[in-house]
Amino acid sequence: MSSLRAAAGDLHDDLVRLRRDLHREPEVGLDLPRTQEKVLAALDGLPLETTTGTALSSVTAVLRGSSPGPVVLLRGDMDALPLTERSGVPYASRIPGTMHACGHDLHTAMLVGAARLLAERSFAGSVVFMFQPGEEGNGGAKLMIEEGLLEAAGARPVAAYGLHVTSSLIPAGIFLTRRGPLMAAADQMRVTVRGAGGHGSQPHLAKDPIPAASAIVTALQTLVTRRFDAFDPVVITVGSFNAGTAPNIIPDEAQLGLTIRSFSPAARAHVIDGVRELVDGIAAAHGLTAELEHEMGYPVTVNDAAEAEFAAGAVADLYGPERFIWVPNPMTTAEDFSYVLEEVPGAFVFLGACPPDRDPATAPFNHATTAVFDDAVLPDGSALLAELALRRLAAPA
């Protein structure tokens, strides 16, 4: 076992205590005062240059090496989800309607562990520790970048690494990633088809928006299969359809809610334009009008190919090749570490954290109210983050 793995193992109990303290008091969004306080306390005593955010409760900590050199960024997100926990664990959330159901409490504890490991080692350069609120839909990474994250050490990072646990799908302790696109861009659209209401017995005297909206739903799937390359796919899901108040009333309008996933900037732009064209055309064909509101979500999470190879090599050397998997296809979930990877070459890695008494194939996945994560992987995540930083700082320029 490497000295780094052994040192991370020695942190196990401390990391578990921190993770469970965070789990008991989860916070949602950009304002995480209790979480920020716990992180600052956990970092206290380390030789770090620490700053906190203005628009959000972020913590940015810089560790300077023994001599000048490049900068590497490591990230851990801290926010929870608006869910009522039903996991049954003894350290379950004490905050009604709020739960760490995506494992961000583990990410935070792992990043604290990496800071402790690196503070005990000699290296040239600097490491930036990015403790980020607001990953779950609030774009906290983008806000941290706007507040100077990438200049925190005095020079921009040459590489950035992030890690995400999963409560199912892969066994505990298994790492996986891929070269290139890893997770999708996520956008939302709200379509309002406007007609003119009337009596259900006399539809010819009204302008019924429901048939037009229904035609839009089915045509969106044809748009996907006939205007997009199967090897650069998009996903369009209509998650809500709202119209009318009674069976015998034709409503004035119908509303659709869409989520759109794509895996390249070109496909993302093409699908947005295509949806607009389709909606306007079908509404016009029915003698109606349509309004479309587009909410840009996170961009595609793209691993730099060389950095993904670098991360795979670090896992293999630290834990053995049997604990690493190249995932063949990108995932349709989204992640705001994508904003960092748009600015800095890097890699995002998944780590299985399914408890040993559950089957990864059937265990509840992240975001479930019953999701449970195995604390045993905490030292593994800390050691990998520290190893990535040390290797990258020592790599030839």
C-alpha cells in the first residue's frame, strides 16, 4: 500500500465524523452558512490561504508548495437537495425537507481529506481547493469563477479535477470516467400554445390549443430521430403538459415543459433552433401562436482526453487497474464542473459508493430519498484527489 493510501486510511474516522455532521445539517442552494462553518473549522490549522465567497457561501483555499510551480485545482461541491430523507441511517438529516441525496457531503469531506494529505507533503507549485455551493441547478461553479476562483493562486490552474460518488450502478471503490464528453448539457424550455377558449360542444367556434400542443409532443420525437446524428445524440423529454379545467371547456392555452440533453455545442445549438422552428410551425399550421421560453442549463461536461488518461493512470497505480473502468458512453445527467472544464483542461471521475449490503444494480440511485452512500470510500476519494494534484504538479511542463 502506498504511503498516501495509508495516510488517507488514518483519516478515515475524522472524515466519517465530518461527513455525517454535514449529512445531519444539509443546506440547499448557494447560501450554506452552517456547511461553510464546518468546512472552515475542518481546515483550521492547515497552512492555507482561505477566502469565502460574496454571492455564495463558497470556500476557496490555496496551499502553497515549498517552491514556485504550476497550479492545480481540486473541487468538492457542498449543497444538498430539497428532499425529505427516508434512508433510515442513524445520522439522517435533521432538517425537514432537505437531504444530502447526491453525495456532496462525501465530496466535501474527501476534499478536506485531500487538503490534509497535501499539507503534509512537499511539492512545487500550488493547489486550489474549491468548496462549492449551488451545484444542484444554481450554477455555483460559474459564480465562483466570476468571483476569481481561477486566479486565487496568482496563476491559472494547468489542470482541474473533480470526483462524484454514486449510490448504485457500480460497486464501492470502483472508479470510472471517459475521454471527451462525460455528461450532457441540460436545458429547459416552456412552450405556451395560445388559442381561444370556448364550449367543448362547439370546437369550430374556438381555437383549441390542445391538439396543437399534442402534435408538438409527438413531433419533437421525430425531430430527434430525423434531424440529429445518432452518434451525436440529443434527448427531448416533455415532462409536463398542462391545459384546461373541465371536460367541456376548451382552454385559451396549453403549456408544455421540456428538458433537453445534448453532448456537443453544435448539437445543443441545433436542437434549440429546431425546437423553436417546430413549435412555431405547428402552432401556425393550427391557426394559433406559441411562445417559447428557453432556460440555458449547464454545458456539456467534457474531459480533456490527456487528463482522463492521466486520471486513469493515477487510479491504476494507486489502487490497481482492476478498480478502474472506462465508461463507453456519456451520461445524460448534467454537472456544473463543466464550467471549470471549459476554462481549464481536466477530468471528472466517478467513484462507486454503494453500501456492501446492497446490490449496485438495484440500489436507489443518487437523488432518491432512500439513497445511502458507503463511508468506507472517503479515504479512497481523498487519496486520489491528492495523488492527482501531486502527479500533475510534478509532471513536465
